[in-house]
Amino acid sequence: MRTTSADLHTLTGAYAVNALSDFERTAFEAHLTRCESCAVEVAELAATASRLGAAVEFAPPPQLRARVLAAAAETRQLPPHTARVPNPRRVRWAGGLLAAACLVAAVFVTVQYTQTGQERQLAQLSSEYSRFSDFLSTPDAKLVNGTAPNGATGTAVVSASRDEALFLAKGLPDPGADRVYQLWLIGADNDPQPAGLLDSRSAPVVVNGLSGVQKVALTVEPRGGSPKPTSDAVMAMPLA
Amino acid sequence: MPERERALQSLQSTPRDVGPTADDLLPLVARGDEAAFERLYDVVSGSVFGLIRRVVRDQAQSEEVFQEVMLEVWRTATRFDPQRGGATTWILTLTHRRAVDRVRSAQAASHREDRAARLDPARPFDEVSEQVNGKLEQRQVRRCLSFLTELQRESVLLAYYQGYSYPEVASLLGIPLGTVKTRMRDGLIRLRDCMGVTG
């Protein structure tokens, strides 16, 4: 198992050379929408990295030219972006549940967007997305990663000042019929407290009340969840 | 549309060997101009294919990714925003991401240990050194790379040319995850300052 925690602000270089995992990339891009100095630095570092790309020029096979041009002639271009929906700065967070719903929607839409190009959905939920980035741009937002033995990965965005964390998993195997993945918060007393079920194997979960919590763990439990873990953790991540 | 006129003018008045730049052409491509796309292809295809081939290595897969990238440039040119950077950067950023996506998905299906064992961390810079000569801008890249510390250079080049994630780079170089992230950032910042890149 591998773990790390990092300040989002230091990821500009790794982002510019595409060295982040998909989840970290999504989280960092959301962070960028609110962090002007990061966005400027990323633009500069991306331009720098592309100089490295331009330095290894090599001509493609000539027959590809006609193929690409013919394909372009038959491909409809994306419509341009139109003026953005005004930023709902005056909308306050209405508690953890609403926040959870928004985060879930935002993350799902991001995934859907890249996978199926559902542009309209993205536009409709852009205001929720801005709340997601609001969370990610809190000054103390940290990324924590964990890896399960089967290669599944977990990522948590943790904000101590908001006392909240967003947990996402990727590549989890099917827990089996009538089984679910359950999240746990573990403090110094090593007594796991239930912190929510993963509705699907890739659904994000928002966790509140991080005071005294030292790590987050994931187990497989009977449908509906358990008051105490009934199996060994498939993944555990220190929050500190 | 003055922008279009300017770009068309530059198409007509500049000598053939200088020609319009990607920055001139991409806004025209965004408006569905197939002739501009053809010229853009001639301007950028060498860099796009070279970068893909460098990361992906396999010729057949590189050709596949290349065609996907060029088509994506056509399809998403409408989303290019000149305020946020140059056209070449936009295209090569897209190119690099697709190339890395390809090696990561291929890697997920193969044995990581095998790959890591075949790797010599010193290789990327040697190969860059071989390829980077001749053109002025390539000499500049080479010169600027020489100002980086060894860890900075290897962190940046292993990620960029080999498509490795930062945990993979950390494992190859035997340094902590936090260190590799700062080395990537510091290395790119040093390159940026040396090349005079403004974003």
C-alpha cells in the first residue's frame, strides 16, 4: 500500500507533465478554476513542457495526411463555449447533505463529460461544479492517496478547516452480491466509526467530522452496511 | 472579421518557407476552414507525431494516436482560447495527454515490474541529447536542460518523455513522492526561466 498527502498548490509541475492520476488531475483542475496564481503557473509550465515536445520532431508517414484530412471533412466540430453562467458566490453551503449532493453531481458530470461528451449536462451543473472547486480551493485542501493490493486506488481531498473530506475510489472489484463497500473513520483509539457506503464502486463519498481522525479505511460489508467492520480493510489512508 | 482578414493576409503575403503559424491557423480551423486545417497539419504534424512516437514508441500505436489527436484538434479547435496560451502549446498539451493515456492504459494491462526493470533512468536525457540538435530551438532546450539538477531533469524527462506518473518516477529514482513533485515543479520553473517562456 502506498500513501501520500500533498498540498494541491505544489502539483503545478506534475500536472504540466501529465504525471497525476485521473482523480488528482480532476481535483487539481477544479482547484485551478479558483486559484489564479496556480493557473498562471500551470499555463507557463505547460508552455515550457510543450517546448520539450517540439524538440523531438519526427515526420508522420505521408499516407496519414490524406486520411486525417478526409476524416476531418466528415467530422462535426464541437460548438464553442458560450458566456459562462454567473458564479453563484452568494449561495452558501446548506450543510453537508446538499454539499454531498453537489459534489456527487459535479464529479459524476465530470466523468460523464469526458466519457460521453454530455455537454449540456455539464453546462446545467456548472454552478454545482463551482461549489466543488470551492471546496478544493480551501487553503488547507490536501490530497491523500491509497492503493489496494489489487491495484484499486482511493483518493481523498481533505479540508481540516471545513472538517470535511471527499473520498473517491477507482478500480474497485465487484464486492459481490448483497455486499457493499463501507468507509470508516479511525482515531487514536483504533475504534472504526462508520462513515458511509459507496453507492457504486466509483461514487464519491463526503465525510464530515474529521476531528481526531487519523485514517480512513474501506471494507466490504453486507448490504446496508455494518455498525463495526466485519472484514479486513481493502484500503486504508492516513489523513494526517 | 478583421482577425480572419489578418490571417488570410498573412497566408498570402508571407513567403512559403515561413508561412502562417499555428496561432494564425487555429482560429480559422475553429470556424470550419478545411484549407486552414490542411496547412495547420503541415505546420504541426512533425511535432505532434514526434512527441507521440517518443512517448508511445510502438509505430502502429503511434500512428493511431496521431490520427486521433489530429482529428481532436479539428473537432475541438472551437475550444481554443488564445487568451490562455499559444496554439502550439494547446496542441502539444493535448498530444501529450493522449500519448500518456495510451501508455497508461497499455501499462495497466501489462506487468509493471517488467517495464520498470527494463528502464534505465539515465536514458531519457541521452536520447534527448541525440535527437535535440540542429535547430536553434532544439539547441536551446538542450542548453536549458543542462542547467537543471540531475533529479530535476530526470523527474521532468521521465514524466514527459516516458509518460510515467509521479509515483512511478519516485520509485524509479528512489526518492519520496513529495520530493518528486517539487523536483518536477522546480525543474520546469528553471526551464521556463531559461527559455523565457511567458505562458
